[in-house]
Amino acid sequence: MSKDIISIIVPCHNEEEMVPIFHKEIAAVSEQIPDAAFELIFVNDGSKDATLAELKRLAALDERVHYLSFSRNFGKEAAMVAGLRHANGNYVAVMDADLQDPPAMLVEMVALIRIGEYDCIGTKRLDRKGEPPIRSFFARQFYHLINRISDTEIVDGARDFRLMTRQMVDAVLEMTEYNRFSKGIFSWVGFETKYLSYENQERVAGKTTWSFWSLFKYSLDGIVAFSEAPLAIAAFTGFLSFAVAILAALILTVRTLVFGNATSGWTSLIVIILGMGGLQLLCLGILGKYLGKTFMETKRRPLYILKEKDVNVPTDRREGQDND
């Protein structure tokens, strides 16, 4: 009986300190699952440090290690797609290299997915201990908001760390959009998913490249990708502004007929003009965001460009493969 192949996709951006530590942890976990063969695919996402050199060193020492290296930084979403396209396993996991995704959980995740009741074993954090309070607050508000305005459920605290069956991975790869929000995509494709909870883990070494601003932009991408509510808000705001203008015109007409036309109200006039102008700019900004995303989709640019690699795309997944 052939062994299950478990492919682990690891996006890396300036992780030279973490790569050897992560490899050591995964090697220890693989010994606890002796009836499975492991495949580690590290994706170097345009790192400026010695991450690629470290990956090449590990690949020379461990035949299970493979690497893909981008021509520049294309982002974590592109790195995950590249890894999924090159994975050969019948089970595929996505993990971060910083060990905030506990590798030890893979033992339980593999045992659960082998039962056959689930297509995906995901993970979520019990809390956000160790995060700046302002970031935790806005993260909670984001999940609350997007689940109110989107038909796709995004689990609060869910991580990209998950183990999927080949069928689910193939479904994810059929989602070919350029503007990607993986948390939404994993939910949108469906399939039976079970979430395991764990306490928030801090980075073992190195520094995160996710700033508050980059997380904010990523959350906006998620809202635009999985909800049309902002467009409805823009339309409603425009209608409400028009209704208020009509009502104000009627009130001013009646007041003029009854009390005469006194030259007053310059302050209120300026406030109204600025308020209406602000609403118009807000609505134009919302429309522009959706239009910009549509524009990027129509260009049909590749999600990433590979500069180096030591693993090939499996023949059954060559459509839409990377440029290298």
C-alpha cells in the first residue's frame, strides 16, 4: 500500500533565520507520522536577505525540500498559489515559516482528515494575545463587518494554516482571479471543514513584514472581493443625499414665501457644500475601487514570475502555470 504524500507549502519573505528552525520542527513532526511521505515546498517571495541561499542549502541536505523563487515580491497570496500548483501530495497544507502556525498540530490534522469526514482541517486562534490592542480591535471589527455584508462566511481568527484534500486544492486552483483573498476563497469553494483552536503563538525569530497599513489594505481587498455591499451603500448614500436636497429645497421655498429672503446662512451653506462634496468623493472612491480591481483582472497578468525553482508543475495542473 502506497504512503500518503503530504505537501507543505511555506511562503517565505525575509525568513533566513526562521527557515532552518521551521525545517527542524517539521522534521520532528514527520517522524510522528511514519506512514506518510512529506514534501516541503518553500516559496521565496522576493526576499532581500539570505532566505534563498538557506533554502538551497536545505534542499541539498534533505530531498524532501524543494523551493520556488520569485523574480520579486509578489505577496503571500501569489506564493500560496505557486505552492499549490506545484504540490504533488494527496493532502496539502499551507503554513507560515514563523512558527505562529504550530507544526505539532499537523499530527492531529492528518489523523482527522484521514477519517474521510472532512475535506479540510483548518485552524483558528482562541485569542489575539501578544498583538497590539489597536490591531486586535480592527481585526475583530473586520470579521464582524464582512460576515454581515458577505454571503461567504469568514471565520473570525481563522488562519491560512490548514490541511486540504487534493479535491479541495484543485477547486481552489480553479479560482483564477488576479485579486485574491484566500480566507474567502477557502470558504467560497465549500467542502466540509473542521477548525481546531489554539492559543496565539509569537514569532520565534525575525520580524513580521505585515504592518497595520498592509493588513488594512488586505482587509479592503477581502471586502471588495466578496461583497457588493459597498456599491449598495454608495447608491443608497446618493439617493439619501438627493432626498435631503429636495426636502431642504421645499423647506427653504416655504420659509422664503413666509418670512422673506434674508441674506444669511453662509456657514451652513459651506457646510452643506463640503458635506455633499465629501459624500460624492466617498461614492466615487468606492466605485473606483471596484473599477480598479476589474481593470487589473482584464489585464490578465500572471500572479507571479518564477526566477528559479527545483520542482515542476504536475502535468495535470499545467494550465495557468507560472511564467519562468
